[in-house]
Amino acid sequence: MKGLFFASLGVGLWMSAGSVQAQTNFEYAQVIESRPIYQVVEVSTPQQQCWEEEVVRDHYREDRNSGTSVLLSTIIGGAIGNAVGHNKSNRRVGAVVGAMLGRSIGRDIMRNSNQAQALEYEVVQRCNTVYEQHEEERLMGYQVTYLYNGEEYSVRTDADPGEQIRIRVSVEAVL
């Protein structure tokens, strides 16, 4: 019977030891010091720089000159080629060759006159993005020292807690 009693007592003590739980409370502790923590970081800021440039605009202005000079020179060349020929087949060949030469001469004349007129100057704005580098201090958090039950503790926080800091206190029986 004695053995059974001690076995029951042992199981009962073991079960009660396993059911010990910590009790958690929230309290406030007095802040002794709250020191800001800064870190130097390099910052890259984009900025747009613009300036004005004078550039030559070189293009053909087809709208200023019609194709009349090319057409006219083709017709005149064809007529001259036709008049030079002696018989019907020579006149046809002369008309075709004359028209081709007249067209070529007309295009050269038109191109030369356009090149003289096409040089224009204009002012354009050019822009470029540049990055300015500079260093700045950034607040990373606070190193807080507080007093609880006569003991000093330290913790790092994101914000300044003020005169008091909320703490979690856990009490657990040790057997």
C-alpha cells in the first residue's frame, strides 16, 4: 500500500509541475535616457539639366518647289530627241533617250536649288538627367535605458517613448 501511495504522489507532483504556467503582465518603467541613433547614408537625387542648342536643319522642301521643272525638262528632252531622229524608229528611241536625259537634268537643277534653300537654323532644347550625390544623416531609432525594480535595462526602439516605457513582465514559478 505504501508503494502505491508514493507512486500516486509522484504522478501528482509530476502533473502539477507540468501545468506551471507563466503569468504575463504589462507595466510601465521609468526612462532614464533616450538617445537618438543616426546613420549617415549616401543619397542620389536625379535632376534634369537643360540647355539650348542651335542646329542646322538640312532637308529637302518638296512642298516649296513642285515637280514642274522635272516634268517640263522631261517633255522638252523627249521633243528634242524626237526631232533629231530621221525615221520613225529613230525618233522613238531619240524621244525616250531625250526624255530620260531631260528628267535627269531637271532633277539635278531642282536638287541644287533645294540644297541652297534647305539650310535652316533652329534652336532646340536638349535635356539630360544627372544624379547628384550627397550624404545625409537619417534617424534609425533610439537607444532607451530604463529602470525597473531597481535594475537598469536597455532596448532599441523605433520611436522615442517619452518619460515611461511599457514593458512586459512574466512571472514563472521555478520548482
